[in-house]
Amino acid sequence: MDPRSLTPALRALRLCLHLLMAGLLVLAAVRAHSAAGTVAAVVMGVVYAAGSYLPSVRGSQRAAAVWLGVLGLSWLVLLWLTPEALWLAFPLYFLQLHLLPTRWSLPVVALTAGAAILSYVGHGAPLNPGVFIGPLLGAAVAVATVLGYQALYRESERRRQLIEELITTRAELASAERHAGTLAERERLAREIHDTLAQGLSSIQLLLRAAERALPADSPAAGHIDRARQAAQDNLAEARRFVRALSPPDLEHGSLAAALERLCEPGSGGGAAAGAYGAGPRVRFSVSGTPAELPTPYEVALLRIAQSALANTVRHATASRAEITLSFMDASVTLDVVDDGAGFDPGAVRPSSDGGFGLPAMRVRAESLGGTFTVESAPGQGTAVAVSLPLPAGV
């Protein structure tokens, strides 16, 4: 583990382990009563210090295993020379449990405890329960401490990852809400410009045309009226350009029919919704009648209603097929969204609690343009959503 990534508590524990190892080595060297024992203690200290500072030992499990093997051999030599090396088994337990995989560390700890017991007996110490209990109890404490810490660390990592995922999800939701709010504001501004400024300029243009026809052709006022009518016409065209610029991105690069066709393609619109809720139905799109250019508010309303109806089909209907039909007639344009799903009771529908486009919202969209909105459905018999908008004069 990189020392820079350690928490203050872990740095303190690591320092305590270094101090414990150094103190026990000094004790073994002082009480060895032989030059060979002192040299063995120094050699073990050098090996331990080298492993503590070598980056390869911290970064490679194989290098850590080799270092532990060399450290263990130096400890066995010291253990053979002096029984005081027995106490070094305790810090060795922690090193073995920390650096080796669990399937290897537990047997190695058991062998280390056995070597400590045999060494104590081999140096002629009298047999008593403490000879066995001491090393085994130390090993048990080390195993419980390290495994408990590892379990807590894994739980902490899981919680950290969960918090990061929650933060990421919250940021994505906030971004989606901002995007949805931007689109909603663009649509509102487009409707306002179309319903107020554009309609007012259109009325002014019609009134000026009527006044122009009522005046004699050689009247001095006729020229002023013609220029005023031309100015109103130019401003009306500009207002319509504003409305088109504020239209949804789905309508920026094509007609309403093209946007609806893209909505039915796998992986786009309905396909994306299907990916969120399962396989989803096969969606087919068709156009009936002679397509006509519709005002932007009409296109926006029909597209949003189609998106909402198809999303409801994917989310709730468990349908295998769905069909969207856009029909152009002499005095109206009609959108039908039909599926073969589970159906429902339209009378039992309540407003959406999540602020989404439920049936009431679709109805409001249609009625705001003077249209009608109907839903035909019954449990087990699929659903048909139809919206009809009257075509404005001149379309």
C-alpha cells in the first residue's frame, strides 16, 4: 500500500508495528548472549527495513511473498540461536496476514506459531500450558484483528462506491432536469410568440390588406398602407423564424413525420425507452393523406404526445406491437398511437405524481390548440390514443 494513501489511523498502526519489531529485535540481540545471535538479529532488522521501504514489496504480491520468505528464514535462524526470538512471531503474524492472500496467510501463520512453540521447547524450557497458549493466542488475536479490519475496509469501500454512484446519479438527474426545463421554456416561448406576436402581426397584415383594397389606387395613403403591410409581413416572417429556432431538437432537422419515424426506430426515442424497461414492443409508423406543413406549436404538441404515449406503452402496457399513424385531412391533422398491450381503465387514471406527461397533460396539450384528445382502452384489450387538431386557415 502506498504510504501516501494511508489514513492517520493506519499510519499510526504501521508506526506501532515498526516500533514493536524494532523493540523485539533489540531485546533478542541483547539477550542472545552470543555474537551470532546479535548478528542474526541485525540481519533480520536489515531485511525488515529493506522490505518496509522497497516499492516493489508494497506493489507486487510476488515480491511481498519473497520478502516474507527471506524475513521468515532470518527469523528461524535467530529463533534457533535464542529463545527470545519467540516474541517476534507476533509482528510476523500481522505481516503475513496483511501481505499474503487469505488462503496462504492462515497456513503460514499456523506454521509460524508451530515453529515458535517447537523453538521454545527445543531450548529446554519446561512444558506447561503457557508454552502452547501464548503463540496460539497471539496468532488468534492477529487473525481476528486483520480479518476484522479487512471486512470493515471492504464495507467502507462499498459505501464509498455507493456514495460516488449516488453523487453521479444526482448530478445526472440535475443535468436532465435542467435540460428538460430548458426545452420546456423553449416550447413555452415558441407558443407565446406564435399565439401573441405572430397572430397579432398576421391580423395587422390582413387588416392593412383590407384597408388597401378599400382605398383608391391613386390615394396618397395607399403607399403608406402598402409599406406598413410589407413591414408587418417581414416581422411576421421574423417571428416565425424565432418560433422555428425555439422548436424541440427533434424537429430541427426535418418534418414532424421524420421526427415520428425516428421515434419508432430501435435505439431512438421509443427504442431508448424500451431499453430502460425491457425488450419493448415493435413500433411501426405510417402517414395517411397528403402531408402539409404545420405550425410549430402543432408539431411540438403532436411530437410530445406521441413520445408520452409511446413511453407509457413501453413502461406499462407490456405490448408486443405498437403503431403510430399521422393522418392529414382537409380540415384537421390526427395522431393515433395504438398498442396490443394489457390495457387499463381510463376512468381510473390519476395525474402523474412524478411530473411526467400523463394522460391529463396530453389532453391539455391538445385542447390548448383547440383539438380533441381521446383514449380507448380496457383491461386486456390494448390501448388507442387519438388526438385531432383543427388545421388553421391557409394550411
